[in-house]
Amino acid sequence: MKLINIINSYSSEGDAPRFYFKADTALLRNNDAFYIPDGMGRVVAQPHIVLKLSRLAKCISERFASRCVEVVMGGVTFTPVEMLEELRREGLPWDAAVGFDHSSALSLESVGRDAMLQGARFCINNEEVLTLSVSDMRFTPDKIISSLSEATTLRIGDLVYLGAPESFDIKVGDNLKLYIGDTLLLNFDIK
């Protein structure tokens, strides 16, 4: 299984979706608490709608890409900001900042693909801080699947984190929730 993170869904960078991979050890499942790693400095959270691939796809056209996704899930990624900035400045791989263990929360439950059209709501300590809408994304989910399938074979179970327009500082004691439509998919604490 691959974890694929889109980084320019809500920005004007590039003419096609830009992405990076994470190892499956980055997954944080079952609404387990996220423990802020020691020595990483300021850590931000980014909420995502996550596509779960249900078919094998290689060089699939955008027209047929919707057939590859039956369900969507909720996700939150965690990034130590200063570490990522330092790695970028030095031209080094981002792995240490974006791919560390448990850096990608994933909901246990899923909802049908069409639920993502209702958008997602991200709450910190029961306060809604962001609404994600696929209509605000620069690239449609079908365009993203098609573009990714040209670069790499997509397999059943691969997860595509669609990106987030904003990052949010987190601290010990925070509670994070993510809804897609009216369904609560993530509800976990920061420790």
C-alpha cells in the first residue's frame, strides 16, 4: 500500500498535481492519540479528504478515473514546520519531516465517494476551523488519479491524501475531529 500526498491541490504551483510518498508506517489508525515527537519543534496539522483506491490503475484517462474510487476516508497529516523548511533549504529529501511514524492519521470508517461532494469539516477542540471543498481544489479527484496513474501504478488499497488549503498549530491536550458530510470519521487527541 502506498500513501500519496498531493501538495498543490489548493495552490497555483505547477501545471499538474505534485505529490510525495510516505511509508505505511506513517499511518495513525483507530483514532489513536497522536504523540508530538520530542525535538521536532512546532508541529502543524493539515486535514484531508482521502481517496481509497478500489482498482488497479495505470495510465488511466481522467474520464474513467472515478471507477477507481468507491469510498473516501478522513485524514490528518502532521508536519514539523522548521524541520521541513530546513530540509527544503538544504535541498534534502523531506522524509524526516513528512514521513515519520504516525504522521498520517486515517479514519477507520469510510463513506461513499459521493460524500466528498458535501465537503469536510475540521474541528479543533470542538471549534470548526476549516471547511474543505473539492470544488475549491485546483485539480479534480479524477484528474489527480489520472495524473498519478501516469507516474506510478496505483494499486487496490493505495491512499491518496488530497491536500489541505491551511495548516493549524497543535499542542498537547488538543482534540481533533474531521467530518465528511455529516459523518464523524476522526476524533482523537494530541498528547
